[in-house]
Amino acid sequence: MRKLILTGIVVLVAGPAAAADVPAQAAPAPAYAAVPFFDWTGFYLGANGGSAGGRSHFDFNGMGLAPDRFKASGWQAGGTTGFNAQLGLMVFGVESDLDWSNLRGSGACADASFTCQVQNNWLGTARGRMGVAFDRVLPYVTGGFAAGDIGASVPGMGTASTTNAGWTAGGGVEYGLSRNWSAKMEYLHVNLGNLDCGSNCSPTPPVNVHTNEELVRGGLNYKFDWGATR
């Protein structure tokens, strides 16, 4: 009986001490979860609108006068379509738009003998885009083809209009609002070349009319199959 009691005392004393010598197991490391990035790849449709400004000049070559320059301003709004492909941080795309325009301008011309007027009623562009994606933020540069109408008139003389092809270049920044929606702000310089009024703007032709446009506009795009997002 005495041996049994002594054995029990040894077990009670030595058990906790032995357990203290066993190294504690570390808690399992949390599983790594990759954070999804915002994917810009895919087709999109959208709308755009903003202000248009620029300068126009009438060159009365036949009258031997210096060109007359004056400002033009107005608003533009229309639709947009495009496609982006993201390769790492780089985003490459193509975009086109067609806008209604009410760009108008007028000023004294031909040594203040007349009042010259210019207008632009529509504008379309087809451009390439290239940017660097910072997750949801995409700053980009853009440039390419532009087409639109140029209308010119000299009250008392006549009017003339044409559809011209030209070029455009600019840049902007786009922000991913959600899985399918993004918003952008953009600047474009547009050059549509010259309009030869012929005898419609002066009794001594030719009269060349040139207009440059500066566009500052916003846009809202809906993208199909947007991809992963936070």
C-alpha cells in the first residue's frame, strides 16, 4: 500500500513538470488570399459631353488682307464605344465617338467691312489610347482621326460648308467606379483643316476658313465582362 501511495505522489508531481518541457505548437499561419486587381480589359459603351472652344480665321486672299481671327465656343455631347486590353500595368485601347456640336463664333473681318461667322454641327473621332493602370485609376494619352463639318457665312455675301477629315490628340484620366462602370475626364485638340468658301464669302475669292477646336469633356462608360475588382 505504501508503494502505491508513493507512486501516485511521484506521478502527481512529475506530470506537470514533464508537460511544461513539451514545446507548444505554433498556431497555423493564416491562408494567403490574393487581392484581386481591377481589370480594364473588354468592350465598353458610353456617353460623353462637355465644353468646346477654339479659334477660327478667315483669310481673304483675293483682297490682299491679313487673316481675321476670332474665338468660337459651345457644347458637345454624344456617344462612345471602345475596347481596352490590359497587359500588366499597361492598357492599350481603341475608342470612337460621334457628337452633336453647337460650336459657334463670329467677328469683324475684311477690315471690319463684314461680320464673319463659323460653326461646327457634328464631330467624330477614331483614336488609339495608351495608359498606365494604377488599380482603378487609368491616366492615358490618345490621338488619331477626326471628322466633322465646317460652316462659314458672311451676311450679305453667302454661306458655305464642307465635311473635312483631320486629326486629334490629347489625354485624360479614367476611374473605375464599380465592376461595370467607369467615369473619365478628357482633353482633345481637334484640327479639321480648311474650308474654301469660293465666291460665297467674298466677291474676290478665294476665302479660306480654318478652325481649331479644344474639347474638355466628361464621360461615363459601361463595360461588358469587366473582370475582377475590389
